[in-house]
Amino acid sequence: MGPNVVLVTGVSRFLGGHLAARLAANPAIDRVLGVDTAQPGPDLLRRMGRTEFVRADIRNPLIAKVISGAGVDTVVHAAVDQHAGPGGRATTKEMNVIGTMQLLAACQKSELVRKLVVRSTSAVYGASPRDPAVFTEDMEPKDLPSSGYAKDAVEIEGYVRGFGRRRPDVGITALRFCELVGPHIDVPLTRYFAMPVVPVVCGYDARLQLLHSEDALAVLERAALHDLPGVYNVGGDGVLMLSQAIRRAGRVPLPVPSAAVSPLAGFLRGARLVDFSPEQLRYLGFGRAVDTSRLRERFGYTPRWTTAQAFDDFVRGRGLRPVVDPENVRAVETGVGDLLARLR
């Protein structure tokens, strides 16, 4: 049976707002409530159509009144934030962890809630030189994330499992998204590839598995509309090596010794170019790939964009132009080849 009243958190951001818009366009759903601490921008608010915006902080126990008063039966928690906002890392962690705890407490009190969809991340697997080629949903990380968004996600999934034990009647879907890219996605990783000169760690070439934002929306919508409990890895097929991604974006790599990575990250943070957390730096060193068989076979969804296609769409959508003219590069390569041939 499909949902009647859906509550979506984080609607002032891309995923939450566009998901609310999709659900509001579905005539089979009676009501859609969008919750956030800030009102969505005019364009996003217009897209959201008949979505009822509720300015509320999910860290406040009053969220329970919103859920019970509206008769919500399906909750989509899309407000888990990947990067530090204006309030800094401490505020982001509080919103992620404390906010989730209060939301789960509100769901537990309501007898009408029967479905919970949680946006999680493949970062719960960490990033380590001892990682397997791909992670399945049943695998544990080799090095448990100890800080940042990844640690938040590990804690959130723990609280969600506890909620599931207390409310076995509620169907819970946890979606472990790979790194998001797309024309409208603004996160540390997309800012990193938008820099003209991209620092890389000497001797490392990470494997990147990416997810197009449109595939992320489609998966969230499917989880909200259908009963598909379980934990699912969500990512595009295939991987890109970091060096390949840099070339596809037309950027110039800057090899940096591993000892200089943290000071450089601090400089970039201070210059407000890219704010990388320690776990993101580990990801760019070691990378990560996940198995998505369960997504295709049990969840019933195959991403439309492969990792390479998602990245290329991000490059096109952001209008990134090669820093160095490819014609000049080819001319230099040809000249060097001719010189070597003459020397031989």
C-alpha cells in the first residue's frame, strides 16, 4: 500500500526539495509536508507545488507534534548533511545526530508511522588501504570512521537499527549513497574538481564510484512509494580513477607529498575554496567502491548514469573548460614524439 501523508526533512536543499516536488506531483499521495529550519528558495518552493512547508528544527521535540498532528505515515529523512554549514562542524554534527535522534523519537511515539526512509552514505565503510575491491551491505569497515560526516552516518545508522528493534512494525529503508555529482550539486568533491589546479597525493590514485543526483532522487522516490525495507548500496556502475576524473574535467593535477596534505587542506579551507574533512582526504587517497547487486535485484532499480556518465554530466553542467587547451597538449605530444623519433 502506498503512502498517504509523507514528511520529508531537509527540503531547503536539493535532494529534499526536489523529492518533495516529485511526491507532491503524485495524485495518489494525499499530503506532502516539507520540513527544514530555512525556507527553500523561490524557484525550489515553486517546484514543490502543493507541498506544505513547515519551518521546524528536527532537533526540537516539537517535531513529534508535527508528525502526529498531520497523521504522517511515511517519513523520508533526507536532511543528513555532508559538509559543515554556516554554524561549523559542531552545528552540523548536532543537526545530523541529535536531529535524527529526535526524529526517531517522534516516529516512535506515533502509531501511524509505518515507513521510514533514511539517506545514509557509503562513507560508513571508511577508506583504507586494506579495503576489499568492493563493499557489500553486510561487510564491516576495515577502519571505522572516527570523525566527520562518516562518523555521523555510522552513529545515525546505529540509532536507526535501535529504532527498528523498538518498532518492528515500521519498514525501514537505509540508502547508502556514493558521492553525489551532477549539474546542481555543490559539495566539497564537486568544488575540488572545479579548481583549475587539483592537488593529489603523491603515489596514490583513488578509485571513485559516483552517483548522479537524478538517480539519487529516483531511488528516494521509489523507497518512499514502495515497501522495500533493508540496507542498500546506491552508486553508478563502474569506477573512475582520480587521475582519469581530473583529465575528464580538464584540470591540472598537482602532486603533493602526503606530509603536506593536511597543511594544504587547511590553506584551502582558510581560503574558502574547499573544506575537506579528514575522512574526505582519506577517500581521495584510497577511494571506495560498493557492490550494487542488491539495489538492482531486490530494490528493483538500475541507475541510469554510470560513474563516468555522471561525472561527465557534472562537467558539462558546470561548464568546466580545460585549463590547458587540448590542441596545445596534442601539439606538444606530437613535437616530443617527432623529436624522439629523430634521436632514435
